[in-house]
Amino acid sequence: MVDHAPHTHDVVIVGGGHNALVAAAYLARDGRSVAVLEALPHMGGAAVSERPWTGVDARLSRYSYLVSLLPRRVIDELGLRLNLTRRRYSSYTPDPADPGRGIIVDTADPRATADSFLRVTGDGDEAERWARLTDRLAPVARATFPSMTDPLIPASRMKDRWGDDALWESIVTQPLGGLVRASVSSDIARGIVLTDGLIGTFAAADDPSLRQNRCFLYHVIGGGTGDWDVPVGGMGQVTAELERVARGAGAHIETSAPVTAITPDGEVQVGGDAPRTLRGRVVLSGVGPQVLGALLAAGGAPTSPLSDAGPEGAQLKVNMLLRRLPRLRDAHVRPEAAFAGTFHVNETLSQLEAAVRAASGGTVPDPLPAEIYCHSLSDPSILGPELRASGAQTLTLFGLHTPHRLADSRDPEAYRAELVAAAERSLDAVLAEPLADCLYPDAEGDPCIEARTTLDLERSLGMTAGDIFHGPLSWPWAEDGDELDSPAARWGVATGHDRILLCGSGARRGGAVSGLGGHNAAMAVREMLA
């Protein structure tokens, strides 16, 4: 792309999340002049670590909390000093009908895994069915994940790479419920499989939109293995490293610099304490497509949606600090093992489907399906020495099927309280003691617990409808016949305006803490400005 008009920077990046920092680091290292503009007083967007409680030395990953899709290629190419630790225990799922027993998936002890399946389901073959599905998905991860940092390839080529036409049909063309039911037999095991398709996604198992299928695919391909890792030092360590590298390469990074308008020819109007206009040869958008659309409209561009479907978050996030882990009803599993992976609460297939029906009818699901994570078991460094010595642990609850539409007719504070109460009831139902009895008190004597609804995400982070993916996820390939005649199209970051590219979670292969939107936008810019 040749441009002789005056500009202040080669690249202006709107938004300062982790994807924006990835793009800034790559392009500044190329010698390009890069400006990053973030409206908040800090960088990192949702990938930050904070101390939320007064007088308590616990640094939590307040929003995003696990890493799977961040490629080793990006870490190595940018020289990021990151330590991602792998969890031994994949998951623990107490049986809602009898919480005195549960399924534990122990990657280091297949016999313990098989014994727990038998104990809960009474079926000596269910563990083998589970293992067969895991083995069947492994080649999909190995075939798909490396493509995420390359130009898009057609669907037909990706199908050939999978080498399993029946599995392609089950994931890409038919609702996920079919694969779930065909692969495992018990209600509880089916629920465990389905949850990978529901993180931040409101959909039934047989939803014809296939939203759940796309979410499932992203969750099982991460890193080429499907493992979800804990960043040592908290999620803020990821963005701190990205900011360090970007600044070190010469990127100009500003906080408290809200963008008020963008024009299709690359003008970026900045408000705040120092109103001004920057002009980039290329503008990268790290904000959601709906936010970008509003900024373009403010800049005089014709109003048109940048995606076919609007965003809608569907999750509750509750952060807690405990004096100790709660006791379990299941005598076969230690709390340190149960909480070390993903602790599934009331997530059988039938419970998940009932929750969809309840939420679709305007009711908060009861019981609320939820997943629990204890990051301090994998990374004790997020707690101060005194907390570690006392036996304190963090706990993060991620509630499913709480779509943003539920917040529309409710008072925000009352709605948050309603969700937290539902989450506590759901978890207490599978514990041997009330969760409230284990909460750590802050300096003022109040329990260390905070909740973030989709409305909170919209207000605090600018995520439209609290959607953590900035809209429905897309298949990570091009459709056969798609025109990939521009760098932006080839890399999945096009907006319909030549100078304006997506670099955030709204990019074609964006979503989660991956850096993929930033990497792929940077690769497109390299081609455009060559």
C-alpha cells in the first residue's frame, strides 16, 4: 500500500489490551512508528492482575484467568519472559445426585481416572469412551493450531488436514450435541464434554447456530494439545511482558487517552486531557467491532455492522480468597486435587440444558452451572508470604448461562447479588461445609469476595454486552470460495475499510488470551507497508 498523505505514525492502535500490545511489539520491532491509545488508566484490558481487597496481599487475575491459545511462536519471537505452568488435574466433577462421589481426570494416573468414572457411572466402559474421544480430538488440535499464525486456508484444506471426515461433520456442520451423545453415555460425562463449548457462550447442545461448536473447537485446540495453563505471577504478567517488549522496541504507549472518532482514511481523534488528532497509515482496532463501528460512525463513515451477529456475554465471574479450601463430601479425592484443575459444579448435560431453558425464559438458572479454579495451587506466588503460610487459597468461580439479556430488566446491584447467591447455593450443594465459612476477611473484616457480571464488563472494560469474545467466534479458516485478495482478508483482520484493521478478539481467529488478533494484524500490516 503506497500512501503519500501526511501521517503522524505508521500505525495507530486503538485500545491497549494484550492483542494491541502484541501488534505494537511486532511492528515497533520492525522499525515502524507505532502509537497505542488506551482509554483506561492502565494497559492490559481484561488480562490484568489486581489486589481487589483492602489490606490483603493477594494479586488475582481479575478477569481473564487461563492461557491456552497463546502460541509458543509469539512468546519466542517477541522474547517474552513468561512461565506457563500446566495443571496435573484436568477436572473434578462431583455427582450432583450424590456429591459423595465424583469423576476426577488425573493426567498422571489413568487408573484413578478410570476408577472414578466407574464409581460414579457404574459403567466399566465409560472411561474408555472418554479416552477415545480425547484421542480422536488430539489430531484436530495438532492440525488446526499451527494454522492460527499463518494466512487463512480454505475449509476444504483444513478438512483434509484433520483426516477424519466424520469428526469434521460432527463439529463443523452438525450441532455439538450429536458428538457429545455419541461419544460418552452418562449424563455427567456428557456435561463435562459440552462445557468446553459453553465458556462465555450462551447456547444449547443442539443449537443450530453452532456457536457452541466453534467455542468447543477453540477450547480443544489450544497449544496443539488443548491444555489450559496458568501464567505464573498472574494474568497481569502476560500483559506486563508485552508492554515491556513493545516499549523497548520504541512503541509510544498512552493511557487515559480515549479515542472519540476514527475516519476511514486513518484519522484518529483523541479526547481526554489532551485532545488531538493522530493519523496513521494504518489504524488497528483492539476494541470490539461494535465499538469500532461507533467510532467510525462518529468519524463520518457510513454506519454498517462489522459482524453479522451482535455480541452477548453469558458468564458470571466471582473472585474469592479463602482461609483454606473447603471440605468435600467425596472421601476419595483430596481438596488439593479437586480444586487444582477445573471443578465442575452442576454441569451434567441435563442440568446445562435446563439452565439454557431457564435463562431463555428470563430466569437465573437454579442450580447455576459453574466452574471453579484455584490458581494459587498452581502458582503460590500470587499470594503474599503470610497468606501462603496460613494456608489461604484463591478461588475463581465462572458461572455459565447467565446471558446479558438477564440484566436488562434488573437493578445492577440486585442482579449481581442474585447471581452470587445462586453461585454460592450451587457450590454449597456439592461441598461438605458452606463456602461462606471459608472466606478470608479483609482488613475491615468483610469477606474477600467480588463478582463481575456482563454488565460490569461492559461498563468497566467497554466490552459490548459483556461479551468476552467481542462477538460470536468464527471458524479459524476461510470458507471455500472466499476472496482473499488483500493482506487484511488473508489474515482475517479486514473491516471493509482498507486502512482500518481488527487486531483484537473480534478478528477472525481472535478470542481468549491468545495474542492471535494482534499477531495476525501485524502480519497483514507488514504486507501492506512493505
